Amino acid sequence: MAAASLAALATSACGSDDNTLGRGTNAAPVNVTCGGSGTLTGAGSTFQKNIELQWIKDFTGACDGTTVDYKATGSGAGISQFGEGTVDYAGTDSLMKDDEQAKADARCGRGNTAIHLPVAAGAVVFTYHLRGLPDALRLSPATIAGIFTGKITRWDAPEVKADNPGVTLPTIAVQAVHRSDSSGTTDVLSRFLDAQAKDTWTLGVGKELSWPGGQAAKGSDGVTGVVKATEGGITYTELSFAKSNDLPWAKVRNASGAYVDAVGLNVSAALATAKLESAPTGDLRADVDYGTKEPAAYPVAAVSYVIVCDKGNKNAELLKAFLGYAVSGGQSGADQLGYAPVPTNIAVKLGLAVQALT
Amino acid sequence: MEAAFRGGTAASATLVFVVIVAIAAFLVHKAVPALDGNSASFLTERQWLPDREPSRFGIAALVAGTIVTSVAALVLAVPVALGVALFVSEYAPPRLKAPLGYVTDLLAAVPSVVYGLWGVFFLVPRMQKLQEFLAAHLSWVPFFRVTPGEPVGGRSLFAASVVLAIMVLPIVAAISREVFVQVPQSHREAALALGATKLEAIRIAVLPASRPGVVSAIMLGLGRALGETIAVALVLSAAFTPSLRLLRAEGGNTIAANIATKFGEAGVPGRGALIASGLVLFAITLVVNVVARAILFRNRRAA
């Protein structure tokens, strides 16, 4: 056990590639300020699951008499559970719709508002199964759009060759795999392609799309599982799933023309250019700029929110302490878990919003 | 005491009707608003986007997938199942009868999620060669036709049908065996005494007498195939183009599997749409049952 934690400390200190994801690290938590006691429950986004579990482990390990429970039931289910008052906070990948907002506000009590806090950030990557490629595949938005709309059917197509000069591409069929369930990941993919490959991408924007073909599977684990089993397969998923399946992921061309890897700093660089919309209640929404000209930015970046009440939270002390850790010290382990640290400009605003919760 | 018992049985009988009517009423009540909000034709639309503005969803691909996988599963499973049942009841040496019976019963008791996981991780990768072979050499069979250049095999409708067939087989085999064993030994002996061979004795004495039971067994198997949810959701790649071509890697979809995949993240119209599809499955099952009853009834009169 001691050796394991030492090893974990060593890898996190070096920042080397660590493929043992989703298990959490035993690194000593930094910056935990305890407060409140009792139990806190959250539910929602599966995207947030791994980082929430890490926060919970760090926080409850450092603060005696606290229990935090997060159930990854899916964003939609989390929001409705928050509205019904059965959980203390919800996790969601997309903003609440008007009727959901109204229900959540009502739960918070008269005059109070349910607010969005972008606590987790991460990349959607394109992970593939091709034998014998020496380096990461490089893909431009138009090529990605062509692959997922069925216009590019072979790996040696001219569009893929143009993105990868000098690389011998396998002469096999492209097997594009998409999500069969409604998903925030599909939403991010479609928004990115709709903004950056308008001519090729004809499927519009949404959590569910009308796919013209290709295979489908349920959940991030489902699509990565199919790609792992299918030579020539490619899918879009959160970085952590590509890592835990030992699959490579492509470098994606951003609007400055550079092909960028989805490492945490590059994702944070993209999110730092997001348009922020903040309200006096602490509500903070980030509109990701998929066309950012920042050369280091990995363009397919996303934020995931927690939803809490601005005032009138049950067990506000504990909620404040837990989220306080999540938005500060909790971000330091993000990279290793396949997420990206929330960029500083957002983190500062988040810290203030969390402090103001009651 | 007599009256109380009579009342109790009558109450149980009524309860069945009440439950059926309550299910139908619930499905209709929840489905109607979603169907009203559907801006496309429920019967022909080739998309399932009920939570979009405007809401668009159609049942065609789901019904096609449900029926084609179930029927294909029966085509694959029934001959083998009847073979198993006949072997156990007619041919197997007494020492083997009991163990074989236990094994078929055990297969029938394996939960469907286990079949699903086994199907997707073990069977599907190992079936790729077979699926490619069928596409290359049997493409004159309409169900096996593929468009040139289209990915073949993988988590296709055919793969789902094979998993369903394996799930259906033990049910049909176990019930058919029970039915065959029920045929009085004296009938077989009479046939043999008249000079029939073993095969002829089975044909004239065993099979006709057990036909209603075998039809019931097949219908129960069909019921399991039609309603199978999690195994299909795991094995089948979900697509919404209605198609009877079994080998396309794009796959297809069934009503039950679609409900399992979509329910978690569905909004209010989305849930209504899924419940509407559940109503269709309810109707299909009802029709299948009525047809099975009609077949049995006609047989009984003919006999």
C-alpha cells in the first residue's frame, strides 16, 4: 500500500503518461479546507464521474464526519433529481433548458436561483484502431466531418492523406462509431463540426443526431469497446476512455492551422478563450470558441457544470467546502484523470461564486 | 370455505384482466401527447429525435428490426431445439437423459445480460469470418444481400439474431421435451408393432400428438425474442434505417433495445415516444398470441 502511494506520487510528480486511469490516485490531497459535516449527495453527468470520485476521495479522506456521494445517472436525470430536491447538487454537460431552470429555481426557494458552475473541463478526442501508424493520426475538422457523415469511407482517402503527408495509411475501410444514446459528447462533437466544417457537416447540432450510417453503441465505454474490437474503427469520446482502453487519439487541427494534441494544457488554452457569461447570482456559463486562433489550443474542448442554489442550499457549509476544494486543489489532479484544469480566468470567478454560496 | 376459495380464484382471474387493461391504458395515456407532438409520420419516419424541436420519430426501423431478428432467431433455433428435445425423449440412453435435461434447463435460466456480454465480447468477434462468408457466397438470398463497399458483419442484425437464437433455444427445447415425454409410451409401441421404424413412429405417433405443445413452446420462444432488451442493446449496433438485410455492420434496432438505450437521457417527449413504441410492441405480442391461439384451435378441431 505504501509502495503504491509512493508510486502514485512519483508518477504525478513527473507528469508522465499514466494509463491507470479511473482508479484515482493516492497522492496526498492538497488544499483541503474542511467545513460542515454530514452527507452531501450529487447526481448527473457521467462526464464528471471520474473527477468527482477523486474529489470525494480527497475531501472525505481529509475531513472527518463527511460523506459525499455522486451518482453518474446522466445529465438529464441529474437535473430532474435536483429539481425534485432529492440531491444537493447536479452535474450536467449542457445548460438547463427554461423549464428545467424554472423547476430548479422553485426547489431553491422563493427569490433564489439555481446556478451553473463550470467545475470540470475536458477534451473530446478521436480515438482510432489502426495498426502500424508510427505517430498520432492528424485530422482536420472537415476530414472528421467527412468520416462521421459517411463521405469518407476508406483510410487511404485523399482527405486523410492531405492531413497526414508522408504517412502510409492502411488501405482499409473506415468504421465510424457513434453514440446510440443521447449524449453531451455528441453535442460537443456536433457543435465543433457545425462551427468548423460547415460545408461537410450536414447533421446539425444536438445530443442525438440523425446519422446517415455507421455503427452505434451505448455509452462512452460502449463506443470505445467497439473501436478496440474493430480494425479501422474510429469514434469520439472523452480522453479518459481512450486512455483506459490503450487506444491512440488523433491530433486535431485548430483554426490557426496547427495540429494539436489533447493534453490538459492545450485544452485549458482553448477554454481560456471561451466567452464567459456571469450573473450576480454567481451563475457562470462558458461559451466555448471552437474557432479559437490560439495556436496551442486543442479545439474540441468542453466544460461540465454543477448546479447548486445561490442561496438556500441544504447543508451549505459542507457544499461550500467540497466545491471549494473541487475548484481549487481538486483541479491539480485533472490532467492525470484525463480531464483538463479549468483555466485561471474561470477558476477565479468560480472561487468567488463558491464562497458566496449559502 | 368453498365460497371463499371460489371468490379467491375469481379475484385472481379478474386481476389479470385489470392488469392488462391498466397497462394498455397507461401506455396510451403517456403515448398520446408525444404522438400528437410528432411532426413526422410515426409509421414511416426514419429518425428517432423526439426531444428535438420539432419532434420527429418513427417506428418503422424498430418494428422491422424486432420482427426480423426474432424470426431469424426462430429459424435458427427451432430445428436445433426440436432435435435436442427429440434426442432426449426418444433416442438418448437413460443415463444421458437427466444430465441433458438439466443442461438445457440451466441454459434457459441464464440471465439475458450474461448472453449479451458473452455475445458482444466473445461471439461477435468470432463470427466476423462467417458473416463475411455469407455476404460473399450467399448474397443471392435477399436477407444476406449487401451493397458493395459497405462494411459487413460486426454487430449486425445477424449477430443479434444468433445471440437471440441461443437464448431462445433452451426454452423451446425444454418445453418441447416435456411435451414429447407426455406422449403415452403405448402410442409409440403401437406404431412400432404395426411395423413402423423409429423415425416413422416419431412422425406418426409423437409429433402429431405434441403439436399444440410445440407451437406453444415456439410462441414462448418468440415472446422472449421479441421482448429481449439488454442482450440486443449490447450486441446490436443501433441504426434507424428500416432494413431486412441482416449482414450490414450498421445494424438495426429493436423496440425493446431502443427503450433501454434511450430512456436514461430522454426528456418528456422522448419518454412519451418510447412508451408509444412500447405500445406497438404490446400490440405485436398480442397479435402473435392471438395467431398462435388460432393455430392451436384449428389443429384441435382438425384432430
